[in-house]
Amino acid sequence: MEHVLHAAMQFPSIVLVVLLGLLAFYWLLVLIRVAPLDLFERDSLKEDHLASTLVSLGFAGVPAILALTIIVAISAVFTLTVELLILRWLPLGLIRIPVGVLVLWLSMVAASPIAASLCHGLHRGLHRYRPFTRRCLLGETVVVTERQGSGELAFAVIDNEPNSAVTLHSKEGALPLQGERRVLVKYLPSESAYRSVSEQDYLETRVHLNKLRLNRKKRHSAPYSTSH
């Protein structure tokens, strides 16, 4: 136990231990209803923010704070294991800092798909509780079950969750078709309803945005030209 505690206090493990402590404190505030569960959520996936980034990584359907907690916890286990098995036996000196940063990054990369899988398994149970059925549903795929005449409302269920129910708000005359698969992209708090787009349009938009980000990175990393 002494070795584990000592390893947890070393860089890079200490970074994730501190983050876990902060997250645990935040969860305490959530439990006593001092802090909101959806602090990191936004009403739309349009802008680049933490919640939309997590959705793009496969964490749709759960609050960003829950996804972060699981990612950090799994990363901490990986980092602590590397520290105990490898790093503590090496005479790293100042090299520990760049090596530690690399270990942190690799731990996060390895933890993300595992955490996404765990969140995907959890969200069906979480959606039974109202705090987990608001903004954190953005990015979820739903299937349209009913249209409200020619008005602006339609009703849908979350994919593979037949007992769930969400209200879709669309422009007049542009209601989704019954049986159509849609992705929730905006929450309307005043109506407790969602804006949605077709699943195909959503996927195409994500591919387009990823290409734009990749091209932007390439331009920023390109060497400066010395010609005039």
C-alpha cells in the first residue's frame, strides 16, 4: 500500500489524482444540490465546447461531468500501473516530465474508448431519471414514432430504448417522417423539446467539420514560405 501511495504522489499520477479529487468534490456538490449536474452542457452542439467534443468521441447520452469522471478514473489506473511497473524503476531525472506527459496522453487515449463503452452501457438506466434527460441527450439518435398533424411537434423514442420519449420541435411544414432516424442537436428549455436533424445529415456534417479541422491544422503546421 505504501508503494501505491508513493506512486500516486509522483508525476504524472499526481495530476490525475488531483483531478479525481476535484471531480469527487464537484459530485459532492451535485449530490447536495449546490452545483448543477449539467454545468458543462450547452443548449446546442453547434459550437465547439466540451460537451460537443465528448459527443463526437462517443459520449452522447450522459452528462459531460460523468464522462470526464470515468475517463479520468480509468486514465488514473493506467498511469498508476505504468508508474508502479516501469517508471519508478528508471533513473529518469528531468526526463520524467516529457515522459510523464506522454504517459498522460497515452492513458487518456487508451481510456476514452473504454469509458465510452461504459457510458453507453450506463445511459439506458440513467435515462429513467429526469436530470439525465435534458441537455445530455444531445447527440443521441432517436426514432420518430408520431407526428402531431401539420403542426410543429413530433414525438420520438431514443434508439434501442422503447420506454423513453422525447418531443421534437420542427419548423411548420417540416416535421420529420414517422419511423425516421434523427439526431438531437439542440435543446429548447422553455418547451422541454429538441431540434433534430436526419441521421444522415448529421453524419455528413461531422465528416465535413472533421475535414475542415484537419485542413486548418495542416495550414497552421505548414512551414512559412521565404519567397516574396
